[in-house]
Amino acid sequence: MTITAGKMINQLLRYVGLRLVRHQSADRLRKDMRGITNNPIEASYRAGLREFIIEIPLSACRRGSLAFPLIQGAGDPFIETLLAYMRGTCKSYDDSPLQIFFEHWKPANAAEALCLNPEEVCDELCNLPPIVLFPWWNQTPKEIMHAQKIYCASECRQFGIPECDINSDSFRRLHYKRLIDIYNKIKIHGFKGINQNGHDITGEMLIHGENIRFVLRGGQHRTSVLAAIGYHNIPLRVRLIVRREDYRFWPYVRDGLFTTDQALFVFDRVFSGKQPQCFSKYIS
């Protein structure tokens, strides 16, 4: 019986507790449902356990803990910066809506980043830096901060600047450079949509009754550009489905980081796309 090179290598590696794994293409890990259905629920069943791609309206998309709807006129600082740049009224980060936003929005900890009252949450949320961690996520705060560090390092290398913290002025300026760079590339080459490398726009699907919204995860700058130049729909790879009715089973609720009331408050505010009352404390 002939033994393939792969099997022979695996037999040798098994002695030291390792295994050779065949690389899977992005298409094997995701299913493009466009052209089959645009109904997110149907798409989730058809895709099974795989992530799936559907065409979604930008009006149903939300950005981050402040839950800006990703459409023109909703106050999103990334989109407003691009619109000002296109009008010629914004020449640099220093005179951009993005700079005004970051100058005023400075939450002190994770509780404030989610617009929860620090006096009413557990100590751990108050002791964590101002990272976004939604109650339905399964990563630990340490894993989230580590992923942020890797992301920051990658962005800094790409633009040739010294590595810096995600909340630093240097990195905030990098957001502006990234926006303008992607805007100019899309203006010249167009939007490529999905690709074989799996560098899609990604997000989470939130379900409340028969209504659905999406929280953007990857592709924040691309989505901002598309909204600014007039797109109404985007292809989104759904990586997680979150049902409001399951709130008692969300990992951070089970772990005691959020009470059920706090978890539902975060979900409902993000779902509605309304900026919280505490936001006015930072933006006049």
C-alpha cells in the first residue's frame, strides 16, 4: 500500500503531538448566498454551520458601541469626514469631523465605552480599559485586547509609522489616512466586493423578533467609503447570529460581567441605532 508524503509527515509529527493540516480556501469556510436569497434567516439555515455572505442594506448596519447607522446624515464621524473631504472642506485630520469626535469621545473604561453607568456595573468593567466587549461575545477581555494589539501593529506597519496604542492620537490619525487611502483606491479601481482571500466586510447579525440589524466588525473603513460615495447595499459575511431571546445564555451574562438588564440595554441600544444619552456629555 502506497503511503502519501502527507500521511508519512503526519505519522512523524504525531510523535511530537503535531499534525499537518491542509489549508482551506476562504470559499470552503463561507457560503455566498447572494443570488440564492437575501433573507438572512433563510441564508443562515442554508449555510448550516458555515459563515455566509448576503447583500444587506447599509441602513441596517451599526458601527461600534455608539451604534451609528452607516448611512449619510446619521452623524457617523467616519462617513462625515469622507463627505467633508469630497466637498473639499476637510484637508487633513486636524480639520476633520473624525478629529472632533475623538477629541470629545474619551471613555475612561469599558463600562463608559458601552455607555453603562460605572456606578452600577461590576468592578471588572470599570477596571478594564475602554474596549468594546458586547455581552454576547465569547472572547475573554484579554483575548480582545490582544487582538487589538495585533491589529494596531499591522496597521502601523502598513503605513510605516511606529507601533502605537489604539486610543493614541497617532492611531486616530491613522484612521484618517486609511479612510482617504481606501477612498482613492475605490474611486480609481472600484469596489471589488468579496475575494478569494476572504478579506470580506464582516459583521454579526442581531435578531429581535422579525427584525434584523447588523453590527459591523471587519471592513469598517471600506464600508464608510461605500456609504459616502452613495452605496445603499453591501455584501456582508455574517460571522455570528445573536438572538435577543437568548440573552440569558450570552457568555458575559453567564460569567457575571453583565446583568441581564445591562445586556439587554446594550443590545437594544445598538439595535435601534440611537446614540445614548451619555453621548451628549462628550459631543455638544
